[in-house]
Amino acid sequence: ALSGRDILADEDILFFAISPIGIAAIIIVGAVSVGTLAFEQSALMTIVFGVARGRHIGIRQALLFTAARALPILHVAGKLIWLFLLITTPFLVTAGLVYRALLTEFDINYYLHERPPEFLLAVGVGAILVLVWLIVMIPFLAARSMALPLVLFESVPARESLSSSCRRTTNQRLRIACWLALWAAGIFVFSFASSAAVAWIGKVTLTPSLESLHWIVLAAGSVLGLWFAVNYLSTLVAIATFAVLLSNLYRNLSMGDSASVPGSFTQLTDRDHVLLRLTGRTMLVASVIAVATVLGLGFLLINRLSMEDHSEIMAHRGAS
């Protein structure tokens, strides 16, 4: 309806993504997501590292400690994402060229069902691209994995954190890479197993209720709520375990010796008297106000949209 066109094909989603507005939207959403993830990891690592050093770091103190280093954290996260995209882009372009050369003559459902030689060739090339990407990316991430702890716990300037991490991990990259690979494999297995369990529960729950519309709605709603809860739990486990892993790697690989008594921790209780007046109740009220503001803006935007939609959506055969 917002496009002003009467007929929309599913390919228009891709065209929107590569349009100036779509690219801007992806950049904004990606930047907010990366920034939020960086702050989450920083706060969790602060708590974990404090426990390892015999200090209790509360949530409020961890947030203050992280907020005081907001710009360096964002700088490090931004540089990592930029380098990640710089390395990944050639692989994506190559994959796109392979797809265009081998898999555009017929509908994609034909290739998925018949699996002609060109489809198998494209899959083989894709597998090789993924393998080469992993061979390049894993050492890259291992070498720069200590950048954020160095900024947090040793006050290394953000512009020097990546190069400093590369120097400090020279003899430990294989070990770091192995731990990161084990973490990724564990999270994958946990997420797959939990999703499979929800799918099984949904199958068992929905099948007997097909005769009653009310039971279908109730069962579908319950399964959907369970899926959201499991997805949230999987994300929480991934974020928390990664923070613990990164903090322990930083400490156990003899990188935390110079930060054995972080001066920043000892100053957490008196460095900023204005921020330290923040209480749990104040933070809760601020969060409620923020959520209410976002919901209000969303409600206003929805009311401005025209609900009368004359667009026709054309999907691929088998995808509708």
C-alpha cells in the first residue's frame, strides 16, 4: 500500500532492500542492534570480570561503568562491523553472480524440486564460498576478540584496541578460535533442540484440536507464546555465555594481569554523584516512559497509514 503500486511481486522486497531507503533502514536498524548488543556484552563482562576479581558489581554499577565508555564501545563495535562487511561483501557478490548465472532461468521451486546439474553446481560453489569465508573469518574474529575487554578494563584507546588485540593474541589465536567455535556449536545445538521441541509440542497440540476452531486458536496462541519464550531464552543464553566466555578468555590467557585491580571499579561508587543517585525505581520509571513513548509514536504512525489496500501480491508458485 505504501509503494503506490497496484501489483507487487515478492522480488520487490529485495528491490526495496537495495534501494536508498531500504539501505538506510538496514543501516539504521543494524547500527541500533549492534550498539545495543555491544552495551549488553560490555555490562555483562563487567559483572563477570568483577566477580573474578572478588568484587560484586551490581547491575546499576555495570550500566554506569559501561555508559562512561559509551563512545569507545561504539567505536570498537563500528570498526568491527565495518571490517566484517569489508571481508564478507566479496563473498556475497560472488554468491549473487553464481545465483544469477545458474539459477535464474527457471523458477526457484523448479531447482529445489528437480535439482538439475546447475543447481548442484551452485550448491557446491556456495559450500566452497562458506568454507573459505569461515577460514578467513574465524582467525579474523579470534585476533580481534580482546578489543572490547581491552577498552573496558585497561582503558586502551578505541582506535588502538583492534591492533592491540591482534598483538596480544598472537600466540593464542588457535585456542581462542577453538573456544569460539565450541561456543557457536553449542548455541546452535541448543537453539536447534529447543526449536525442535517447540515444533514437536505444536504438532502434538494442534493435531487433536483441528475439529474445533476455538481449540485451534487457543493451541496456536499457546504454541506461539512458547516459541517466543524459547527464542528469548536462546538469545539470553547466547548473550550471557558469550560474555562469560570472552571475560574468562581475557583473564585466563594472561591478558588481565595489568587489570588485576581495575581502578575504574574502585571509582564506581563515587565517580559521578549525579548518576549514582539513580535507583532501581528511577530506572524502572524511565524504562516505562521510554516504552510508552515508543508505543505512542507507533500508534500515531499506524493511524496515519491508510488501511485500504488495493495492492495485489504475486508470489512464486509454492511460496504463497
